[in-house]
Amino acid sequence: MIKKVILSVPLTCLLLGATAAHLLAASDAPTKSSGPVAGAAAQPHGSSPEPGKSLISLTKVVPGLTPVSDYTGDIWNRSTLVGDPGGKRQQLYNFGITLDASVTQIVQGVAKGGADNGQTRYNGLLDYGVSFDTGKLGLWSGGLFVATAQTSWGKALFAEPGNISPVNFTAMYPKPFNASTELMEYYWTQVFPKEISLTVGRINGANFLDHNRFANDPRNQFFNASFGNDLLYGEFFSFSTYATLLAVPLTKDFIVGGAAYTPLTEPGDYGGDWTEWGAAGFVDSSWHLAHKLDGHAALYFLFSSSDTVALDNPALLEELVKGNVKEKSNNWKIAFNGEQYIWKPDKPAANQVRTRSFDFQEPGVGLFFRFGYTPKDRNLWNMFTSGGVGARGVIPGRPYDRMGVGFYSLTESDDLAKQPLIGLQTSTELGLEAYYNFAITPWSQLSADIQWVDSGLTANKDAVVLGTRLFTQF
């Protein structure tokens, strides 16, 4: 039982960030007087446009809503390996339909310490999906349907490093450390007048929420899960859950919103688990300093009705042995996520490839920081902190290369530390990571990575983990 409890901490890591409304508000897209608001306000939702007026397309206003927006170019300078055979793929995109796929492959080994020194593992992850833009398809303005699936294979490092935070975030998809194929997302996003957006369906919250330009994507940024998301979100819902999200821009740079979700639904459970409920609220702000040094910060609050283990129970060890553990109802979390560019090139490289990943992290150097807190009487590691420096395109002639250095901390609950025997086996976990992501071409990227971890499990030695990663966009 205690093993199940401990391993539940990193199972999923998500929530709150950029919906379509945020992307619309934060982009260089038309403003409220000339963009989606004006178009949506001029005609009732779902009706035909007036003669001479076109429907509003979300992927035209914000190309970053799909993985790739331009498939053209020669093999050395385009966004995908397959490219645009006969011009048909770009035509399909312009018509409103996208078909995209990518593969991430990772080799990692425990170079020193950990629970099983000298072990090397390989795993792979295939991401593939389709989207339909209702504006381009001539149906109605501001709608986008998305479906994504994932297939994983191989055997990633799991217990060998001896830590709590997975050293390989891709191994968490679609099911943690389990080679499988799952349909992960199928949802509809609709932007209404005033750039209010609504998303309904099955989602991976990490694709919408807790976003950060310098530490978010395990395909081309940091490897460790603690730099992809705040791990404490894993106590609230999974990578594939039913949810409704609403975002309301109060100004171009300030958004409020909320969400409702099913906290117990897991990947592969297509009927969903509706026995418990969860809710979230957030405020999201962006700003722009001199020299185009933009920043972003968001504050989130989450609630879940799910039961959790009562860590302040003095009889916890005895109850674990008997298999009848006292629980507490409900759980909550408060979290912060921030980023700030500190340098951008005066003249970015011309004719850069357009993908969601490159659009999201523009060339430059920036700082990132995350913080999360949950009650100590019901969460094993109840406080999370991460931060560091991320960069892209800082070496002349290398506009697509990325690099980063970061730290994270998973703070052990005081109530867990006080437990007889159990508390002697756990502690606060600390980790450091540095990576360099070398773009062989825009569609093929090779990374080198090193991590040091002071484990949250006291029986394990400090670990040094080395890794390499190959990402291919098809």
C-alpha cells in the first residue's frame, strides 16, 4: 500500500495555462476591433456569414494551435520530414484539416548512484493527431475540433535512479511506464465574442495549462518531469480527463477563467470515472518590457473531492499493515507559474520555420519559475518548486537550438516526516538538470542531457543520469 501511495505522486502533472482565448489575446493577431470579436459579433454563432464576409478561422489567427502551420520548403529547411508532397498537405491545412505526427526516442543511463547503478534504458513515444477548423471548412466562425493519440514502446528508466520525479517525462505517456496505445484527447474549442473561449471534451491539461515557454515540452526541452509541469498536479487529475474550461479576457493581457474536471479518470478509461469532481480557477497576466522582453505569470487554485490518505493519523503504520487506512475528504492546491525574457536578438533570423513549438519559444534567453502548495496532512510531498534559465537561438547561425539549466525541489510533508518508520524512509528531493537541443534540421532535433538527483527516498544514493534524445516531426 505504501508503495502505491508513494508512486502516485508523479503519475500526472498538469493544469492551467493557455486556451485559445489566451493565444488570441497574446498573439499579434487582429485586435478586438478587427479580429474574432468583430467577426463573431457581426453574425449569430453558427449562422452563415454575410455576403462578402468570411468566417473567422482560429488556426489562421493563431497558427500555433496546431503542431505545424507551414509544410512547404526543401528537406533541410522545412518543418517536417514528409513535407508537402505535390502541394496537397498544405492545401489540406488551408482547407481546415491537419494530420500531424512526431516521434521522440530517448536513451538514458544511471552513470552514478541511484538504486541500480549502470543501467541503461531506451523508450519511444509516437504522437499523432488530427484537427478540423470550422472557419476554414465554411461551417462557422471560431471553432476547432482536435483528436490526439499516443503510442509508447521500450522500457524507460523507472526505479533505477531511485527518485520520485521521473527523469524521463515521455515515459509517463500515454500510461506511466507502460508500453501502450491510447486515444488521449477529443475536444472542441469555441471562441465567442469578446474572445471568450470554451473547451469541452477529453483533454490533456498539460497541453492547455501550466504552460511555460522555457520549461514545458519533454520532446525538445528538459527531460525530467519536474520541468514539464508542477508534479503536485498529479494528485488532482491525469493526462487524459474529461473537462470543461472557460477563459475570459478582461484585457488583452489579463485573463480569468475556470475549469471543471473528473479527477479519477485515467488514460484508457473512455467511459470516465464520474464518482468524484474537481474544479479550478485562475488568473493569467502578460506584460511587455523594453526591447520586446515579454513576461507571463499565472496563479491557480484547484479543488478535488477525492479522498486522500490522512498523514496526520498517528496510527497510519498500523493501519497500513491491516489494510484499512484512514482517509481525508477533499484536497486543494495553490500554484504559481512565471516566466520572463531577459534578452532577445535585435534581428531574429529571417524566414524561420513556423511550428507550434518554435512559435511558443521565440529566440532569446529567459527565466522560469514554478511553485505549488498542497495541505501537509494529506499529500506525501506537499510543496513543489522549480526554476532556471532557458534559451533558444543564442548561438549565431543556430536559430532552432535550445538549451536550459534548472533546479527542482519536492518538499516532504511535515506530517509524513513525523510518521514512525515511514518518515525515516522519505525526505525532501532535490534535482538539477542541464540540456542542449541541437537542431539537425527544424524537423530533426538531437539532445544531450545530464541530471543530478538527491532522492526523496532515503535508502537511495544521489544519482547522476545521462541521456540523449532524438525528436522527429513527420
